[in-house]
Amino acid sequence: MLEYKPNMVLSTKEFKVVGTRPIRHDGLDKVTGRARYGADILMPGTLHGKVLRSPHAHARIKRIDASKALRLPGVKAVVTGADFGNVSAQANVQAEGGFQNAGFLSQNIMARDKALYPGHAVAAVAATSIHIAEEALSLIEVEYEVLPAVFDALEAMKADAPILHDRLMTSTQLMGAGGTRPEGEKGTPTNIAKHFEIIAGDVEKGFREADVIVEREYQTQRSHQGYIEPHTATALWDSEGKITIWSSSQGHFVVREQTAALLGVPVSRVKAIPMEIGGGFGGKTSVYLEPLAAVLSRKTGQPVKITMTRAEVLTASGPTSAGYVWVKMGAKKDGSLTAVQSKLIFEAGAYPGSPVGGAARCMLAPYVIPNAHLDCYDVVVNRSKTAAYRGPGAPIGSFAIEQALDELGEKLGMDPLELRERNAAREGTRQITGVQFGPIGCVEVIQAAKDHPHSSAPLGGPHRGRGIAMGFWGNGAGPSTALASVNPDGTVSLVEGSVDIGGHRVVVAMQLAEALGIPVADVKPSVGDTDSIGYTSMTGGSSAAYKTGWACYEAGQDIKRQMIVRAALIWGVKEEEVEYLDGVLRHRADTELRMTFKELAARLNLTGGPIAGRATTDVRLQGPAFGAHIVDVEVDPETGKVDILRYTAIQDAGKAMHPSYVEGQMQGGAVQGIGWALNEDYYYNKEGQMVNNSLLDYRMPIALDLPMIDTVIVEVPNPGHPYGLRGVAELPLIPPLAAIANAVYHATGVRMTRLPMNPTRVLEALQAKENGRSAPKR
Amino acid sequence: MLEYKPNMVLSTKEFKVVGTRPIRHDGLDKVTGRARYGADILMPGTLHGKVLRSPHAHARIKRIDASKALRLPGVKAVVTGADFGNVSAQANVQAEGGFQNAGFLSQNIMARDKALYPGHAVAAVAATSIHIAEEALSLIEVEYEVLPAVFDALEAMKADAPILHDRLMTSTQLMGAGGTRPEGEKGTPTNIAKHFEIIAGDVEKGFREADVIVEREYQTQRSHQGYIEPHTATALWDSEGKITIWSSSQGHFVVREQTAALLGVPVSRVKAIPMEIGGGFGGKTSVYLEPLAAVLSRKTGQPVKITMTRAEVLTASGPTSAGYVWVKMGAKKDGSLTAVQSKLIFEAGAYPGSPVGGAARCMLAPYVIPNAHLDCYDVVVNRSKTAAYRGPGAPIGSFAIEQALDELGEKLGMDPLELRERNAAREGTRQITGVQFGPIGCVEVIQAAKDHPHSSAPLGGPHRGRGIAMGFWGNGAGPSTALASVNPDGTVSLVEGSVDIGGHRVVVAMQLAEALGIPVADVKPSVGDTDSIGYTSMTGGSSAAYKTGWACYEAGQDIKRQMIVRAALIWGVKEEEVEYLDGVLRHRADTELRMTFKELAARLNLTGGPIAGRATTDVRLQGPAFGAHIVDVEVDPETGKVDILRYTAIQDAGKAMHPSYVEGQMQGGAVQGIGWALNEDYYYNKEGQMVNNSLLDYRMPIALDLPMIDTVIVEVPNPGHPYGLRGVAELPLIPPLAAIANAVYHATGVRMTRLPMNPTRVLEALQAKENGRSAPKR
């Protein structure tokens, strides 16, 4: 019997369900097209909404005249910033990675006095058809006063740069103080939304101890999360003031909380119903359309549905930050690192909140770093507000650090894996943030990489190179709720609060099934709306399978306790004489007294009533994840095109609950990394407008671009989970950028410090190398 | 603080929410037409179903040819009895008042070899529009061999009567053996589905001791429950074999269980989603359309929706039984009853299951009866299968007993209330079934009737009379589940499993609010579907406010326990030092340590996670209800029309949770009783076809027919409920029939032993009396 004790690790062989690969409960619905996504909701009387967006990167909105639009037959309402009141900039709401400023969030979904990027919402309309709504947009007159704009974080930090927000004032904060500064504090207006440093040891002393030092600048571009399903929201604001929202998000409780905060109503007035989600990757952790649809519904009394086009998705949602990272790194001759100094400047888009903190916390975590100094900047620019993207910030930091390590290894004459093993973090290692590691799988991952045939296979041709890179993700957690009811036929209906993005329902159902000793097919999982299930934090940060799985495990224990009481009543024995083992209730002494879960389930309603299990958990610290990716590339010297020949992703999953879905996460992350590394880019004209805002022009990798992504799951159980699970979803996007850049270097001798490594850039770099110049900066 | 202890009764003044009259949570949705009833579901691709019904009362189905119908463009599928297989007649499924035979239920929803009543379903069709479906019905060829039919229970008991079911064999069962007889047992085929006797004391001896004896036959007609909303069901049978059903019923778990049994699938394959219900009164406790829609959906792969017309409702669903009751009753000169002998013959319709048991158990319960002998028959006839109707059977039994008591009182020269008080049941009284009463309000109800000004008011004119009658209902119970989640804004989302017919949500929310010491507006109740909430027995038998309210009370206790633990953690004190009083957590000693429910609710997610409360209850014995109705009538001697001049309903509610809804139940029951007593009737032609199958011709009372129904709520707390509540919904239909008949007698001197007392019948009786004859039997 599985009985969780703190710090106990369960060995694999005890499990019957955990680690198997059952078909997911929602699988057939999805492959047959029956699953209902956000846009599949269409109630009678639904109005269609469209959003009017600013063509300007920076402009004062002097006047909006919607009277012509309102006269168009079929147009029912228009909303502008005036309809959204003043949301206090002091209020914070839950979002990926902690909290988000409600005032800025409110401005981002609907501009007030200024439009801050091309694509910024300035008005929205609801009409009886989508075509009328589109036509109405062209009838809304907006008078803009165009202002100078700034698009680049480094430019935006200059003293004479155009200022986006008057309320952002200069200051420096040390890590941990967090948050944006209070309004009204004295200082100079700035585009630096946040500046903090992380200091460990004495970096000057570290560099003095170093035998070898490398130093280089790296730059990454904006990259969109690229989910298949565009944002969509349908809202009904009824005459009692209750707001019902159907949308696809990574957390309907976040939708509830953000919508309530932005509309100034208590959370219980908002009911958020989670639809199936067609991908999120961090980009569906903030509301965009929900409050607009809600206010349009309040004005019209009808349900209002708004769905973004792909162009709107690309210009007004996501992506991750463009990042600038300068790194200086020193090591002794034996390879041991002595110091790392780094400056990270991340553009947040038009409102504060880049993932620079994620980059800073993660990029050095795989290694023992005695001395470090990171200088970090979150900078606003006239581009769309960035959003979380799978391991937010960490891929950008690792792109720099893992290349610097490679360069250092080359200078030291050390194999990349040997160098990493030499410095690998272990249980007890103190990170530069001060946090000490518990049991982790960093060394085991490096060992698995060394042992893997890929790391020693011949490259098999010219212009080929192999790169490796490590990655670290801290793995999130948070509050979660699970409720489970035993059915008379021995099945269990499970209601849980985590949105299912990538197979979540089966993975948490497995944890309940394991706890009860019943087949996972006998658990019927569903995701409850915000009125039906207790508070559950979002599906993000690689937390959902962990936290909600744990809640399911505890709900199973709750059911078992009640079943033991019931069996004791039926048998007329003491509770402590009954045990529950592998789905069977037994009297500890009398072998005749025996009932299966199914048998007792059938008798519940006649022997004291139904049994429901409930559990809430609030685990704050998960077990972190480490991974290593190995990639072989071939670079065409004529065109600069980089082909991925072979790719192996290795990762510590703690315990792979459903190995197929762990593998799927590893493969998906690697592929998103390949796209980010080689091709995906935002092309802007000089007005700051994105010119490649379709998936034809925004070039994501397709199957033909890719080899099979091989995976190796390492299992170093997480002692902080009943089944040893660690979050797995963020990590696989962290190593690819650097691994591919390292491979390109080894294929060509050219160090690509700027992404994407598309044919033009690589060709330019090859030509510059031939001409004895360094690669051009742009 | 409310802490329930067994056998404790809470006094009224302790309550803050219980006994108030808040606006129901679903009120605005209902009055504005936004509430979604069964027929409001319409998914894309939904097909429309129609049912072909037998025109014959008794006919062998020799052949069904649907080929022409299937060739009609738009017709997608036809089902007949052949599609429903053999459901074992041994299997029982949950239904109102216990269990229902699954084999008979299956045959009732779709005839197999024989059609047993006009309106019996013989085929169903699904088509792209309702009009095509209707046209298709006329293209289905059914070859019938018409058989002799029997319509009257007394006729059906005769030796030469046509036999409906070969498997019903003669036998006699004593009360308690229950159920229909196993198949294949030797005996003579019969239409008597069940025969049982209840014997208490020695009835012969009782009559020998009597000074006065009365003896008379009574007959009641079929009367339909008359809900506004016709039956409707939409089903989707998906390619994985999961069946989702949207329907309006009194219990979605019953829909799940019956549908699963009739289709031969496990209950967990069926998800029943409860829609709002437009009245049930017992008539929505069995499936009619759900399995048909499901099988049509399986055949077509599309959702299928079937909605009955009013004619179908009247001819193929409901009503309650027509009943024959012979009563002989004896009393001493002092009014004390010595013996009651009775024969009850109830027609069940085409399949077994009249409420004769309910009549037998209830009709004598208000009185101390030392000697009794009841001889009870459940008889099948070629009419539609009856269904439960509010206090099933009890109004029919009371119609006889309460008139017999009046006749006895007249002979003894005793006031009707005095006679009833003389014999009233009290705590400790043993019913004829052997069950002893706990604390009951019978005497208190009689006293309230005596004290009420109505009982002594002058009648104020000729042709007027006053009648009184008592009623008893045992009140049901059963398993129930409630789950409650605390929201950060201090509200509580409550999910419960009982269908809300008449204000249930607010009534159970009040019980949770009272338990937590918070306002009822802060509780957000909803009814979960069968996948979202634990098993909950149906809303029927006057059980739902009692059992699910109790579950809500316990869920509140579960939340309070967890909040005490959380407060102790936050304050760093021991749990036992914290108390929860009136919605406030306090340290028992340190007055500075104090937090309201709302304050702690806001902090839960940061101090250990959300809190969810769960409770399941399985209370089997509720507290019974007693009531007395007083009615004044005026009989027009020219036309025989009976007008209700004044009506007072008095009832013990234990504790009236929401007095407005208790009063509403009392008024509604009285009005249904007035309709049953005076007008409602099934007119059949000689083929057994109902000829008045519309609400124009089936004459239910409207507001113009009625005076204001006055109500008096007596509160004798039920010790078997934390707030003392007793079920209230069934009882008010039990006294009216006899009360009105007694009033007519006192107005005219004519004893109406046959219902309805419509103008024709009353006039005939008046004329017969003038002519010195007894009233005609028909």
C-alpha cells in the first residue's frame, strides 16, 4: 500500500498505474474533432466582437468617435478605454510566475490615453455578425497624436529615449524586493521597469583566480509561443451582475481573478468555464479578450464572443522577450568555474514584466558557481507586451551561458560534457540565489548524456557539428483542489481544477487510480469550472501534474479512509482491523472478510451513503528539473541553411507518470527551440509594425524540417511528491538554442551570438569569417 | 455555535439564516426567462425525434416496417422494441418510493411484443427536422392484432378478464415481502401485480367493541401531475460509448441509473446533466424519452432530442392511479376508534406499481388505531402506466378515511376536529405498520386548526359547507452529497446533487450559510451533473431539503474544522484554542486573535491552500409531517358547481427553513387537490383512448377558480435534523380531496364518494337525493 511519508522515495516496482502509458480519457474526443474548444461555444443571441487596434507604435489618443459605427445596422455596442475605469496600479493579480500589475494589465487590454504599440487595442465593437463588426471598426474615428517610439531595450535605456510611462521612476532593487515601484516616488522617468542584481561571493576575486576567461555578448529575438488555437472569449454579463466566461486559458481561476480585478467586481461574481485549450506554452496566462467581451455583454445584455485572427495573435499577444545578455566567465585550468559576471537586458514590451528574473535564476543553476554578479534590467519598449513562454527567460540566459561554457571548454581543451560534469550541481549545492538543492538529477543527466551513443557517434560528413547544452528549471507549484466521487459501478468521477493542456487529466487520474489500486480507466476525470471546484492555480510553471496529482493522491487517501470505516461497519469490526491494499479491503486477521473496491462501491448507497473524497494542497516547493540536449547539424556553406540531423533530449522527470507525455513534452520543447534558434522572427517595418504576421511568413518548423527527437528519461525521484514526480514541461525549451548554436560553431567555426540563425545570418557570418571579420552584429 | 448532536432540538432564536425569506439565487434567471430548461438545449447537428404510439389499448405487434420512413429524405434512424434487447425483469432500478422493475420499465418506454395502452411507444424516429420526423411516423407500418382490453381494476381482477402479462401469477404477499414475484413460479396468470395485507390487532374484536360503525365505498379517478414543462430529453451517444443526457427530471442520478440499466451499460458510461425543471410532482422520476434518444443517437452518431407534446404527456406519462377504497370503521360512544377494515384496489396502468402501499401506510397514521385490517391490491389495466404523484397514494386513502371519520362524527354527534383530537397520534403511538412515532406534530396541528378563526367563522350564506381533513406523510430520505469551496472573496461555491424543483438551492444554501455563520447571498449553489457530484438520491418524497440540507450542514462543519486548523497555524496556537463562532474565528483566551470568515478566506491561498468541504449523508428516517386543511365551499343547486370560498392549510414543517417556500408548497398542494377533487378527469372513448388530451379539455384550476390559500406553519422540530426541518412538499395534496368532499356534504347533505365532484356529478347527486335515491355510481 502506498502511504506517503515526507522525504520517502518510492521505488518504481511498487507502482501499478504510475509509469504506464494508458490512452487519455479525452483522446478520442480530440482526434474525432468532438472536443469543444473556446471558439466552439455559440449560444443563441451571441454577438460577435472585434477589436480596433492602433496602427501606431506610440501615440496619444486625443479623441475616439464611434457614432458612425453605432449607426451601422447590426452594431450593438462600442467600448473604449473610458469603459474600463481606473484600475489601481497598486493592485496585483495572479499570473504566470507570480503576480501581474492589474493597472498595466487593464491598459494592455484596452489603451487609455496612449497607444503603446501597433496592435494595441483602442476600441471594441459588438455586432450581430462578424462582418458587420469588422465593417464597424473602419467607421470608428480615432484621432492620434503620433509620438516618437523606441523599439529596442538598449535604446530605451538611453537618457534621451522616448518615455512610455510617466509613473516608472529610476531605482535599483535587489532581488527579492520584487514588484514595481509605488507611484509618485521621486525620481526620473525611465523605461527601466525593474533593475535588480544577484550577487554571490566576490566576482572580482573569482576572476583573479581564473586561468581562462571568456567574454561575449548574445542577443535573442522575440519568439511567439505559436499555439494552434487563437485567443477567444465569450462572455455573458447577466442582469444580476453575474459574469459567465467561456474561454481557453491555462487557468480559469486566473481568468476569474484577472477579469474580476479589471472589472472591479468580486471574484465570486465571475464564473469562468474552461474550454479545451489548443496550446498555451505560457501565452494563455493573462486575459486579453475576456474583459472586453464582458463589458460589451453588459452594454448589450447578450453574450458576446471575440476571437483573435492569427495576425492579432502575433501582433497583440505573446511573445517572449527579445533579450540581450553579456557574459564574462572564468575557470581554472582544471575546468572548475571561478566566476560569472553577466548583464541581462530584457525587453518587456509596452508594459513591465519581462522574464529576466527567470533567466537570472536559472542560467547558472546546473553548476557550482562560487562567485557571481548578475545585473538585470526589465525594460519597456513600444512593442506588444510579452508573455510567459515555456521556462520564461531561461532559454535566453542559457543561450548565453551554455555557449560561454563551450568557448571556455575549447580554450581549456575539455570536452563539453566533462566540463559540465566537473562543475555540476549536486544535492547540497547552494545556488547563486542562496537556495540549496535537495536531491536533484543534474549529475545523472550528464552521465546519461555521456553514456548515450549519440554523444560519441561519428558525424559522418563535412560541414557537420555537434552541440550540447544543459538546462535547469525550478518547477512551480501552488494551491490545487481535487474532488472524487465513488460511483456504484466501481468507477470514480474525478473533478479537478487544473486546465488540461497536454494530457493532464489522464496523468492526475493515474495518481488517483494508483492511490486507490484501481485501473485508470475506472477514473473519469473532468476539469470543473470556477463554481464547481475549489481554487486551483494555473497550469503553468510545470506545476499541474505535480500539484493537482498530489491533490488527487490525497483525495484517494480520503476515499480509502472512508471505505475502511464503511467496511468495518458492514463487517461489525473495528476500523483498525481493516486494511486497504491494492484496491481490496481486508480484515487483518479474518481472511474471509474481504471486499474489492468495486464490490464495496456497489453497496455504498445501501450502507450509509455515497463516498466522496476531497483534497486541497498548497505545495510551494517542487523538485527542480535538469536536462541536456545533444544535437547534430549540417550547415550548407552555399546558402547558410542549418539542417538538424539528429537530436537527443535527456531529462530528469523524477518519476515519469505517463512516459509518452513526458517524451511528448521533451520533443515539443526541442522543436519549439529549433524554431526559435533557426527561423522564427518578428520582421518590423520602421513604424514598428510587424510585417510577417501570418503563419506563412512567421516561419515555424514543420515536420519536414525535423528529425525524430530521441528522448531519454532519467528518474531521480522527487522526495517532495508521493510518487516522486517532477514537472517536465518547461525544461525542454531551455537547452535547444545554445545546443544548436554550439553545433553550428563546431560545424563552421563561427560562433552565432544572435538569433535566429537563419540562412541569411549564417551566410553572412560564414562570409565574414572567410574575410577575417567577426560576424556582423545585425 | 450550532453543533448538531443526536436528538437535540435547536430553538428558533439561535438561527440567523434559517427561517428567513431570502430571494432565491436562481430567481432572476427564472423570471427573466434565462434559466435553461430541458428543451433549451440545442447542439449543432442535433436531430429531432418523435415517437410512434399505439392507437390500441391491447394489441399484439405482429410486424413493424420502417422502410418507407427510412427512405424519406432527412430521416436518419428508426428504433423499435428490437433495439432495446431483453432487460431482465429481475433487475430493479431506483425510482420514487423505492425500486422499479427494469424489465417493465424498459417495455413501458418501448413496447415489445404487445402494445398495452393507447399511447404506448412502438417506434421512434430521428430526422433532421421535427416536421420530417412527424411525417416519418405516418410512414411506419405497424401490423397489430387487436386483443380484448380491460380498463378498470375491479374488472381486471375478474377471472375472465383479458390478461396483460403472462408472467404475473397469483399469490398473496404480506407487507414487507415487497416486489413483484419471480418469473416462472407456478400459478394462474392474473392482472393482480401485488396483493398484500396489513393486520394490526384483531379487527373483529374491534368491531364488537364499537358502538357505531360506518361502511362505504369510495372511488377516485386518474389525475395527472400537470407539470408545465413536458418531458424532454437530448442524448449524445459518442463513439467511445459514453452517453451524455440533458433532461429535466427529479433526479439525474435516477436518469443515469435507469438509462444505464435499460441500455445495459455501466452507470459511469452515462453522464446525466440536470436542466432546470418545470415541475415534476412525482411524474419525473422515471425515464420515458432518455433511452430512446440515446439509442437513436447511437444509430446516427448525432445528438438526438425528443420532446413530448402535451397530448403525449397526458396519454403516455403520469398520472396517479384511479383507486377503489372500501372502508368500515367503528368507534365507541366517546369517539375512540376501535377498528378499521379496508380494501384498497389501485390500478397501476399497464405495468405493476400503483401507490397502494403509500395509501395503506398513510391513511390511518394520524390516529391511534388498535385494530386494523387492510387488504391491498395493485392491478394492471390497459391504461398508461401510472407514476408517483405528490404523497403517492395517500390522498386516495385519506379521501376515504377522512370522509368515514366525518360520517362517524356525525353519528356520534362529535365535532370533526374533536373526534380527530380524541384519536390523535402522539409520540410513542404505534402505527398499524408497527412503527412507533417519535416526536410529531399531529396534536399541535389539530390544536392550530381548532384555534384558527376559520374553524369557527360563520359560513355566511345558504348552500355553503365547511369540511376539514387530516393528512400524514412519512417523509423520505436517502443518500446525498454536497461539496463546498471557499472563494478568496469570502463567498462559498456549493455544488450539490439534488435537482432544484421548488427553491431547493436557496434552501440548502441557507443551511450551509447558517452552519458557517455567513449571509446566504455569499453561498453560490449549483446542482452538479452526475460526473461532478457524488451520488444523490432523487428530489422526491419530500426529502431533498432535508437530506441535502443536512449534507450542506455537514460540509459546513468540514469547512469550519479546516478553518480552525488554518487559523491556529496562522496564529501559531493550538487548534483547540481556536473557536469558530458566528462566522468569526477567535482565540478562546487572546481577544486580539480574531478573524472573520471573509478575512481568512482571502488568505487561504497564501497560507496553505484552498479549503473545500465535503459531506455525504445517508439518512433513512426523516421526521413525518401532519397537516389539516379547512375548506368552505358553496354548491350551486342549479348547476352543481362547487366554488371554493375559503381555504386554510395547516402543517407541521418541523422548522420552516424558508417559510415562503413552505407556504408555496402548502398552497400548491391545496390547489392541485382542488383540481383533483372538483374537475380533473380522463375522458376515454370505448377503445380506451383519452379524448381530452389537451390542457383546454383537461380542466386544471386556474387563478380565477381559487381563493387565496391561507397557511399556518406549525413548528414541532424534527429531532432527526440539525435545524429540526421536516419535509413539507407531499403533505399538502393529501387532505384536500376529503376536506372538500366533507364540505360538499355539509353544504348539501350529499356524500360524494366518487371523484371528481364536477357539476354533472354533483347535480346528479343532488337530484337523486331530492328523488330519495342514493347518488348514482357513475
